[in-house]
Amino acid sequence: MKLLPIDIKNKVLDAMMRIIDRDRTKILEENKKDLEAFNKEDRALYDRLVVDDNKIDDMINAIKKVRHQEDPVNQEISSITLDSGLEITNKTAPFGTILIIYESRPDVTIEAAVLAFKANNKILLKGGKEAIHSNLILEKCWHEALEENNLSRDWIKLLHLKREETQEFLRNPTEKLDLIVPRGGERLIKFVKDNATCAVLISGRGNNFLYVAEDADWDKAVKVIVNAKTDKISGCNALDKVLINKSIPNYEAKVKELQQVLKQLDVALVVDQAIGNILPNEEVIQEESIWYEEFLAMKLLIAESSDLDQAISVINTFSGGHSAAILTESQQQAATFMEQVDSAAVYHNASTRFTDGGQMGVGAELAISTDKLHHRGPLGLKQLVTNKYYVFGDGHICV
């Protein structure tokens, strides 16, 4: 797709904000169809599916924030003139065509598209069947905004493919794909990696850890654990595992206190054998595989840790590489933890729920990347570009 002037892109976003606001009632009606057909037993997916007036306000806000950011395309990264007189400039450039595959989350149809479009990328949206009505009305809004500004609908397109058709599309795409972002659980990510023939950027898996050091402020630790676990269980930044240093003062009493706090909030616990000796009525870990699991539920694993090194080792072995936190009053321990834990975001005395584009000052996000290339963490507007070298000569030849 050709490079668009910034004023044209912003006019499309202005139109989209107006159209979404105008069509609130229609959007809510279509989302209601999806909700009525959904199996409410999967609370995390159901929560992601819900669209209400507040969610529509959030969609408009996300567009507004992207609209006010500078154009990320054609920004100079570096420039150098060699002794030979050859001038070399490195600039940001669009990826081309991005395919995002996601489950539930109609808001992704807004956030992913607004970011990709402003960064001058074409985007193909493959939402889940559970959100089909919501996604269709939002795609219709996008197409109206594009056509109002004399642009092709092809900039933002919803793919209407079944699982088998998606698999075939990934193996033999009918158009050039430059980047695929699977935003969801392990099964979705494996499905895409097994079938894709272009670059895949992994996103969405949490399995986040928190380590309570022996010198932690206990009241602070409990507050952070409760927020990270219960604030939004469907978020990939929600807490799944807590490691408590066995040398913390009044260890057993504090473990029991944490149990009571979490029980009052209806959080189910799974514990290792050491914690199980303190909390004999809780379920003890039976299979190692649970350490790799992202719960997406009111469920938390609590285990004993002997020291900082062991905690770091456990986290680097089992976590999803998304977010990890340490509760400690020691700057030195915090620094060691944050430098050695291999996660996209590491925290000192703060909730993992901050791993979010809006919370981190990035703005709207396409996804949270747990890959190391080309970017790690929230994928905002500035991260949806690649680079290109512009080389200027005067009959230069390589010798």
C-alpha cells in the first residue's frame, strides 16, 4: 500500500471516532448477539467479549491517543556520510501487511487496526467466531471512515475464515504477508507457528510470577498480590504464581494471613508441599505442568522459596517471559532480580497489571510481545514499523 500523508491518516481516525460514537446502539446490539450465544462458563473469554458504553469510550479514546501521536513512518534513525562521499540514511518504514489472529476482544478490532493504519500498514483481522457480530459492525465502521476519505477498504479487512481455511491461508496466503501476530493462548500460538510461512511475533501468554523476599513489607506485598491476581483475571498481565521466601519473619502466620485474604476474594489456591504443610486443606501440586500454566481464572499457585537465586531460577524455568515482580526493601536484591529474570517487564514493589500499553505510556497496543525480535513488551505505534536504508551516491562503485 502506498505511503499516505499524515493528514489523510488523521482524517480517517477523526471519521472513525465520530462513526463509532454515532453507532453506539448498533455496536451494543451486535455485541449482545455474541454474548447471548457465548458459553459463560469461560469467564475470562466472556469478560474479554463484553462491549458496553465504557468499552466504546475506551475505543474512541484509543483512537484519539493514536491520532495525536506523530507519524512513525519516515522518521530518521541515523545518517552518516562516508569518506567516499556516499550518504547513508536509515529511516523507519512500514512492515507492509500485518495479520493479527485473536480470540474474543472486539476492542482489538479497533486498537490493532488504528495502530497498523497510522503506521501505514495494511491489516488483516482474524477474530474468533465468538465475536463475529461485534467485529462485523466495527469493520463496517472502519470501511465507512476509509471510503469517506477516498481510500480503499483493503487497508483494514476482517477475514471470514474457518479454522481449516485459516490453516490453509497461513500455509499458502493469497496475498503477501509480512508479519503475523497471534494474540491468545498456547493452542493458538502453536497453530500459527506450525502453519505460518512468514515472521511470527508471539504475544498474549502470561504465566506471571511474583517473589516475596525475606525483607519485604508484608502489607505492601499482600496489596500487590491481590491487585495483580484479582483486578482482571482475563488479562495476560494477571498474576499466576507467588514464591515466598521461607526466611521472612513470622513466615507461617503470614502465609495463613495471605490464604485468608485470598479466600475472602474467592481465589482458589494450589500449593507446593512446603506451603501445604502450613495450609493442609489446600490442593497440593500433583503435576509439574501446572508451573507452566496461565490460569486466566481466580486461581493462584503459592510456593516456598529458599532464596533469591532459587526464585530467579524457578521463574526463568517456568514463566511465559511476560511479567515478573519482586517485593523487597533492598535496592540491591531488586536490581539483581530485575537484571537476571528473563521477562519482557520486571517490577520492583509493583503489580504486574501495569504491563499494558496505556499504563506504560505507550498508548494503544497491538499486543504484548514476549518475543525478543524485533521488539519486546507493549507493541505501540512506534513499534509497528521496520527500517529501510537510503543510500545516495554519485556513480559510486564498490571496490
